[in-house]
Amino acid sequence: MRAQPGRSVTSKVLALLDAFSAASPALTLSELARRAGLPLPTAYRRVAELVAWGALERGDDGRYRIGLRLWEVGSLAPRGLGLRELALPVLEDLYEVTHENVQLAVRQGLELVFIERIAGRHAVPVLTRVGGRFALHATGVGLVLLAHAPPEVQEQVLAAPLERYTELTVTDPRRLRHCLADVRRVGYAVSDRQVTMDALSVAAPIRGPEGVVAAISLVVAHDRANPVALAPLVQAAGRVLSRALGGS
């Protein structure tokens, strides 16, 4: 990325933080400068300030990582924090009943963000992590959130290229539109091997006073999944949380 003239100090700092990802959690100063589009001396000064504040940490290997201070501040985000604390007992109950992966997600723009998950010890492996983002069109929680998103959000997702994760991922906009209508009609979503070929997820909405604010799901191994049996459990959990939030 080439440096852009006239950038504010704030934009430079945000670009440095945005350089990190799940695939690249540790970066050298040169890598940070290149990804942020900053001259090396500028990156050095801004990174030094971030380290002093605790937003970044420098390891013995010379690479920089996100610091605990930034995590502490991020954990105060009200939409995630309040919902997570409210939902955790319900997630734990759902886990105790099933011993499968339980996930909680919210929509942010055209993606979803996982704000909590409980991983079953012997459950199918999943690609998600707390704080991680994912596309809306493939996962169970994503389908629920997209089905209840404003029409303009749905149209933006449907108009954009839909990433294919497996041979079963729905990437045809017309078919996806029908899937979203089915989610609204039956009250839950099923994502069958759309993210990985060994997993199936069943998700239900969580409603607040102004509509769907989050989604909860179970992710199980495809070869032992029974969506019809799992759906009432997930829907019941969603209704408990909806009532707690003052939704219908």
C-alpha cells in the first residue's frame, strides 16, 4: 500500500492496528509499515506510542502483537459486553444439554462478529473464534442475521460476490434469497456443510425491542446431526434471551 498524503495521526494509528488479522497476529515493524501504507520512520514513531500505551506488545522475536490494554478497552463495547454477560448462562445450559459447540453472534455491517462461543471437548472443530468476523451467507447465525437485516443490507450482500467455502455453499443470489425467506418463515436456519464438509449448524434469532439483535447456534458433526431435533433447543434459548432483552 502506498502512503497517502494528508492522513491524520488517528488514521495512521488505526491503519497500524488494522494491519493485524487472525492469519497475521504477529508482524515486524517493516510489515506493519507496508500494510498500513506508512513510511518506516512514521510507523516506528506511532508503533512506539502504541507500545507505551499498551495497545501493542513487542515480543522477544521482535514482532509486534495486539496488547492486553487494547483487549481491555475492546471488551467494554456495550453491544457485545452486555449481551455476552446476559447470554452466557443460557449458552452454558445449551452446552450442558448437548455437549456441542454453542455460538453467539451479532451483525456488524455486511459481516457477523462472534462475541461468545463454548467449544465442546469432543465436538466437531469449527473455524470461528470470539471476536472473529465471518460472511453472513454461509453460517447458521449469519443466515439468521441476514434474513432479519434491513432490506438494503440484504441487497448489498446479494449483489456482491458470495464466497464459496465448500461445494455446498449457497452462492447463487436467487437461491440465497429463497433460503432467507425460509429462515423467516420457520424461525431458524440450517447451514449444512456450507462452511466445512463435516459440520452442520442450527441457529435461531435473539430479538430486542426493535427487532433481531443477535443469533445463537449449535454446531454439530454432520454425520450425527438431526436439525429437526436441535431446532427447538436453539429456538428455546433464543426466546429466553429475547425475553430478557425485552423483545418479542
